[in-house]
Amino acid sequence: MQEKITIAVLLACHNRCDLTLTCLRSLQLQSIGSDIQVEVFLVDDGSTDGTSAALAEQFPDVHVFIGNGELFWNRGMHAAFSEALKDDFDFYVWLNDDCQLYPDTINILLKAYRCLVVETGSSAHIIGSAMQESNTGKFTYGGVKKYKTILGRVKQQRIEPDQSIPLRCDAVNGNCVLIAREVVSRIGNLDPIFTHRWGDHDYCFRAIKAGCDVWLAPGYRGSCKANPITGTWEDVKMPMVKRFNALRSQRGYSPHDYKVYLRRHRGRWWRLNYIAPYFKIIVSHFTGKLRPQ
């Protein structure tokens, strides 16, 4: 009798009850066979909107852990990952609670993994999922590839999915990501040195250094809105001082976290990347326009 494939799905949430429940329903509706066993590990980071009560009522099988409200995405996911690592799963899936997965997503990710094992002879793969706007079909999240400018500055280019084959990447956004056991055995958990941002890309870059491969699965695997710029450092309608404060916040480019990330992964010119957002705020304050990242 064939053993079941075990998957730990990891989420972190905070005060987005409706989105969280919708995401879990899309996971519940995955068209997977009886040979696949899914367990969900979710960190509710101090929600005050009734998220935990709703989860207990509608998804009693979800393993829910309560945070202090200051974990944000990366440390919340690190906490969920830590709980899942107490058991030995075949795969681990990062899942953002603002994503709605298409019904065949898990199957597509597993199929891509099996094909890559045959093609590469390796079982150490990370496979990300591209997301799109539900109403327009516009690309929102996916993969990135590094490249160097003529002066040696390391920059990143966003990668949209191919419709039929996985694409090799340097990193993927953490919206819905399949991580094989072999990767976890080499890399372990997300690095809790990061609070909110950067942890997903840092994990992928470290995995590649450890001999793993990072891919973007074929096609779009779900819908997820792009984060709005209103109220962020990119909002040119806000006063400059408020934009600087937003940039330096945990949801922005937290100075400590951003510095660690850049020094690890963006080459000898990382200081240019560090100051670039501040320069963009000043320029766009007078022009009313923000140049693309």
C-alpha cells in the first residue's frame, strides 16, 4: 500500500478574518487525492477581529497558535514553521492568507516537483506560484532573477510564469510556495532576524547557495491583490515626513532588516540600494511621480 504524501501548510494572519477564512476555503477545495494528507499550522498574531474564534468554529482541524501581535509576516511564518518541524513532513507550503488558490494548485505544484526530480536528479526544490488580480488577470506576484549592471550592481527582475513549464528563478514571493523536505533538511526554518519582509527571498537565496533549486510553477496558481500603496512610503500624496516614517516601519523597509538583507544578497554596491528609497521619496515629493522599483 502506497504511503501518503504529507504536506504542512503554514500561514500567519493578523486582523484579516474574512480573507483568512476565504484562503482556507480555497485550500479545503483543492482537488487532491486520498493519498495526500494536508495539515495546516496557522499563527494568529494577536488578532482582535474574532479570527481565532472563527477558525475554531469553521476549521477545527487547523493547528492555531497565538502570537503577541508583534510577529508580522516573517516571524509569524517562522513560528508556524517551527511547529510543523516537530513532525517530519514530505513538503512544507508557505501560504499567504490573502491568496485564493485555484482548485488544482497543490496538484500542479506536486506534478512540477516530480518532473523536476526526474529531470535534474535532485529532490531539493522550492517551487513558487504566480498570482494574479482576480478581476483583471494582471500579474501581481511570482519569481525574481538577479542580474548585474555594467558597473557590477546587483539588481532584480520580476519573472512572470510560463504557461507550460517551470521557470528557474533566484527567488519567489512567499504567497504560495512548495518546499521539499530535502531543502528543509539543508536550510531549516526562515531566518527570524527578519521581522516582516525579506525572509522569503533570503530563504531562496540561501537555498541556492546550499545546492537547491528554485522554480516558478507553470501558469497562474491563484489570485492575490497587489499591496496598495496608499499610506505607504510610495504614496506621493502623503507628506514627506510621514513617508520617511512609513519607509522605516516594519511594514516598510525596516532599516535593520533591509541592511541585513542587502549585505547578504545584493553585492558590493548594496549601499546604493539602501539609500535609493530615501532618494526616491525626495525626488517624487517634488515631481509627484515615483519611478518603478
